[in-house]
Amino acid sequence: MKKIIFTFTIFGLVILSAYLVITMPYRFYYTFQSEGVQSDYFIATDRRNILYSGLLPSKIKRGKTVFWKKIHFSNYSFDVPFQDVTFQVFPRPKIIKGRTYPYFDILDHKGLLVASVSGFQVSKFNPSIPIDEIFNLPIITQFIKPATNQQVWLDMLNLNIKIKNYNLYSYKDVKSLLEDYPISKLGYYLYIYKLRQKYFAHNAKRIVQNGPFHIIEEYKKDDLKGLARSYFYEKGRLYQFDIHYNEKHPDHNVVKDKMMKNLKLELSRDQESSLAMYNEFRKLKYQKRFDYQGMLLIYSAWSHELENQSFYKEMIYYLEKGDYKTSQLFGLYDFAKQKYGKTFSGRDEILKNDLKSKIEMEKAQELKKQQRDLADYNIDGETEFKDEDSKIDYILKNVDVKEDKDDLTEY
């Protein structure tokens, strides 16, 4: 009898052990999705819902934007003010760490800043396996290693990694759980969670997807500034596009929404793309080439060939011949001087001549003042001079001229 009891006890312990071994990963996963986990093998304390359910679609609807024009600018296409009397684009090219970026601002008709466009960085999408020790188990990485970058990207945006709550004391439910969610699939889910934690910015106030390959992150920088940051996925690379907007301006949402409406990735083909935008410029009526519209199209052409001096030089030429104010060109001059060593300005000689005349005038005024000051001194009537210069030399040698004192108090 004792042998039978012992045998059944051993058999029961084996069954219990097997049950615990089989259900332990699922107990762990249920804890992970309901409370979070912090252990030596895996850490998941970020409880944001998007890390489990993925991204919701944006509410952006594509369509025509009146008085705005679609342009191909760098690696993107989007709408910008073209015939809109309220807003205009102002170029603001920058050199950062030796790289050139075709930034620009959008100002209203009063010259107030509404938004700034920057970014244009390209980085590698890096879906590497996390460093948590749980990923050292082959069964956990079984689903991860064969996955392509594009599949991982799409799952990162869309896959819901929450699993149904089964009754772990029901043989039928445990069997269904094993069939629906093998341990290797749970490992892949943990991997997706970690990638989302890495790529979905923690300080973003909202993250949505605008199609399968476009993420939009919105930030609140401070009380006056906001940021809409886009990431586009293409063949293992991420293309970044930033719109900084002035929340104090009443029209900041109008400008941001119009720019985001038809924003998409359109990779630059360098010379081919720049010539296409330049041909748009050539199609303008002759007088339009000298105003804002001409500048915008040439700046777009230059964005595809940032080392091409010709487009930049031509843009300045047409703006100077047109109705653009010199103050609005100063930013373009400064960048040209920094990158190309010259301003490309046809106004340089005029400015130089104006400066030369000003210097000569100041010299003449100073000489007259000096002569008036010296004439005020009394000279012995018996002293004779050959000429006026001899008289001045005599005065300078024999009369102490008081120097102007500093306004600073001496201690």
C-alpha cells in the first residue's frame, strides 16, 4: 500500500512540476501585461498603453490645399504657401557639424514666426535584440532572428501584444494557450515591447501612425513651442522631418495641419530632382521669377544638390533684382559666406562704396574739428609761419591739448 501511495505521490509531483513548468511563462507574461516586471532577466516598468497595443491611425486626411503648392524638397514632398498672402517661406540654411541642412521658416504677413522646418536627418533603423538576459534563451529568439526589418517595423506599429486571459487551472484553456501563444511567440512580443520603448519617445504627448511607414510624434517643448516630428521608414532607414511651431501664434495649427496634410517621403534623386524643381521655376511668368515664388522653387531645387553653387547664386540674383528687402537676404548672405566663402551678392560693390564714402567723410569731419580746436589757441603775434601746416606743427609742440576723459569712474 505504501508503495502505491509513494508511486502516486511521485506521479502527482511530476504532473504538478510539469504543470508549473508549462504555465510559468504564461504567469510571467500575465504579470508583465497587467503590472509590469522588474527582475534580473527582464525589466518592463513603462506602462504606456501604446507599448502594448501599438499606434492608432492619425486623423489626417489628404487633399488639395488652396493657395499652397506641393513641392519636392530634399527627401520629402509637402505643401507650402505659394499664392497665400498670409504666409511665406523664408530660407534658413544651416551648417551643423560640417553638414548642410536646407531649413526654413514660415512667417505671417506681419513678419511673425509661425513655424520652422528642420530635421532632415537620416538614420539606420536598428532592431537589435535587447540586452535583457531573457533574450539569451534560444526559444525566446526563435521568432525574432528570421524577422525582416520591414516586418519588425510593421509589427512595432501595429501588433497588439496583449494576450487573452485564460484559466490556467483548466486543461482545455491551457491547451488553447499553448496552441495560440507558443513561448517563442511570447518572446517576440517582449521584443516588440522593447523596440517600442526604444523608438516611441517617452516625453511625446501623442504618437500616431499616418500609414504603415510614417510615425508622427507631437511634443510640448514649453509654454510657447510645440514640435511635430515625423519618421518615415524606407529600406532599413529612418527619415526625420521636424515642424517646430509657435503655440502663441493664433494660426500655428493652420500652418502645421496644412504642411502635414500631404507630407510624404519622396526620396531625392539628386540632379534629376533638382532639375525637375528648376523646370518648375522656368515655367513661371518672367516677372514671377523675381519674387517669392521664384525663390521658393529655386530653394527647393537647391535642397536636392546642396553643394551646387549655381542654384544658390541664382536665387540671390533673382531676389536682389526683385522686390526682396536686403534685410531678408542677410541670412542667405551669411550662409553663402560661411559655405562658399562669398555672398554671391551683386550689391557688394555698392555696399563697399557706401562704406568707403562714409569713412572718408568721417576723416574729413575729424580734420575740420581738429583745425577748429587748434585755431582757438592764442599765439604770440611776433611769431611768423611759412604756411598753415607750420602753424599747426608749432601749436602741437608748444600747447598741451586736453584729452577727453573716460566716463568710467576711477577707483
